[in-house]
Amino acid sequence: MPACRTPEHRPLWVVLARKCNHSAFNGGRRTPSDYSDVTCTAPGCMGRWRTKAAYVDTLPDAR
């Protein structure tokens, strides 16, 4: 899915997986990574992306 690029949605971005990855290649186990999985929770927005940008440290974890 593409990343959310709507500036008004930024307060609604949350981290699904912080600095880790879950892959079928390792049995679905958590593996450390430089990248985090981020999603936009705005209604109708399907944005989801992986990034290692510094702004991830300011985002809350998804519940």
C-alpha cells in the first residue's frame, strides 16, 4: 500500500511495528530492523508504509 501523503492526516499516523519486521521467511517471528511499519488511521485512508525516518520516534504505537 502507498504511504499517506496528506499533511492533515499526520496526527493520525501510528506505528504498527517499531524497528522490527515479521516475515514468513523466519516463521513469523519478530526480527530487529532499522525500519518501522507505519499506518494512517484517518477514515478512508489506506496508507501503510515502512520507513526508517526519524519522525517515527515522535509517533505513538498502535493499540
